[in-house]
Amino acid sequence: MRDFALLIDVWYRQNKRNLPWRDTQNAYHIWLSEVILQQTRVDQGKNYYLKFIKNFPTIKDLALAPEDEVLKLWQGLGYYSRARNLHTAAKQILSNHDGHFPSNYSDIRQLKGVGDYTAAAIASFAFDLPHAVVDGNVFRVLSRYYNEDTPIDTTLGKKLFTEYANNLINKKDPASFNQAIMELGALVCTPKKAVCNTCPLNDSCQGLRANRVYELPVKSKKTKTRNRFFHYIYSEQNILLQKRTQKDIWENMYEFPLVEVEKQLTPSATKNVIEKTLGLIIEPSPIAEYKHILSHQHIFATFWKLKLNKPMDTSNYIQCNHSDLAEYAIPRLIDRFLEQVNSSSF
């Protein structure tokens, strides 16, 4: 076990990437990086991390910021519940801890949106506490190293792999151990193109010995993908916006007037449904279509142009110009459409 920790530590010191959140024990910065990097690639997340630090230098700055401002800064990262949870947790820290980040695992774990992995990461990186992190990279390294096929998406699997990690961790330097095992999973023990010949653990990796590297880790179930059909109404003069307030994707973000239908209809049938539902008159043919893939959801979005020579009631919507859109947090799907609008004419 000591060899495991020593081997990956030596490898890490020679091969680690230079990332801005690694050279700090500022718990706020570490927390911010961990939340951003959930479901986000490092190269994309780095820019968002730097923007957040610049716009919200302290936890208090983040806590007191309007939610719309936080969501706007997050725009393009997806999984917007992360941003809302981040904002809520900052308010918790301000009210419950006088703006000082909590310094023990149990208090960190109580923050909104902070799970076992994130709490362990912050506790070890910021406060040198011996809590092992277990994320997707760690699951992969340990399942292959031990040739362990207990499904990682079960209660038993999560408990087992957490025990493995806690037994291996170097309690004198938990931060380096956690960084090393995650970096090994990110750069060497990758899902599809593992570089086993350069892995510091290749002499003792049981999965490699059994030729099962690409069979591991095991998952027991797949989440069913849901197809959704969105029809948006675009007005090129006074843009109409509405706020998504329901508990759903893109909560509290802004979008064009929307009709969601259960299945694809003919253009004429869809036009009738839209006009009857919204009371807005639209042109007879759609102007753009996109497929937008989210976790466990595929959005089939169709954009229609408002018929501007018809009188209609638009009082239920926010009206703004293109230049005003920068003030509103909008989903990436709407942003993609507007990029096409700006580069061509429909």
C-alpha cells in the first residue's frame, strides 16, 4: 500500500499539469475549481475559474451578487444547478461562518451542492485533512488496479472504493495523494486509450495482468435518455424573453417564448399549436433546427419567426434589443441560434 502512494506521488511530481488552483490552499478558490470542474473539461473550466475569481474575489462578493449575474458568468458551462448551489452555499458561509470557509469535513459537507467527493477534496487540499477523494478518475484507477468489478454506481461499490482509497492514502500528505491519483486517471489511466506502458503502477496492476483494463470500471445501470421537443419564437426587432422559473433545466435563465410538445408534428400542425398556445402569430416555416444534447436529455429545438405585421399581445414578455441580451443569462442553445443570426440572415 505504501508503494502505491509513493509510486504515484513520484509520477505526479514529474508529470502534473500546471493549473492555477493547485498552488493554493485558499479554500474558496479550491471549492470554486471543484464545482466548475464537475462535468467540465479542465481546458474549458480554467477560463471560467479565472473569470469567477476576478468578478467575485471573495466569498462575500459571490454571496451578495444577484443570481442573474452569477448565472450570466456561468453561461456556456451547463449544469446550471451547480451555479445556483454555489451561490446558495456562499450565502450559507456568509451567514453561518462569518464569511470564512469552514475548515472541517462535516461542516464543508453541509454546504449546498457539496457531496462526499467535493468535501474530501476541499478538506485535503485546503486543510491537509486525510480524506480520500473518489471521483470518476479514482474509480477507474482503483477498479483496474484491484481488478474489481463491483459496480461503481451502487451503494456497495461507492463504499468499497472509498475504503480502498482511504486505506491507500498517505495520511501525512493527503493533498498530494489525492491530486496524484486523480491526475493519473486523467492523463494515463484514461477510459479509452490508457497508456499502461508509462503507468507507475503497471507492475502491480491486477486489471492489466488479467487483460481487463477496458472492461473496468463496471456500471450496473444506464439512465434512460429523454427526448424533448422545443419550439421557440424569435422576433428580430424587439426580442421577446421569458424567465424559466419551473424546477427544470435552465432554471431562472431567460429564453424566447416556448411551446414544448410531446412529439414532432408537421410544420402546419406545429404552427397551429404554437399560435393557439401563445397567442402569437408566426411565419409558416421554421427558420432553424438544432439538436442539443444534455445529460440524459436530448433537446430537439425548432425556431420560428414572429410575424411582425400582425397585432398581438406581447405584454407578458420582456422586450429588448440584441445589444441588451448581454444582460441576461441565456442557455447555450439560444446562444448558438443567436450566433447564427449574427453571422447570416434568415
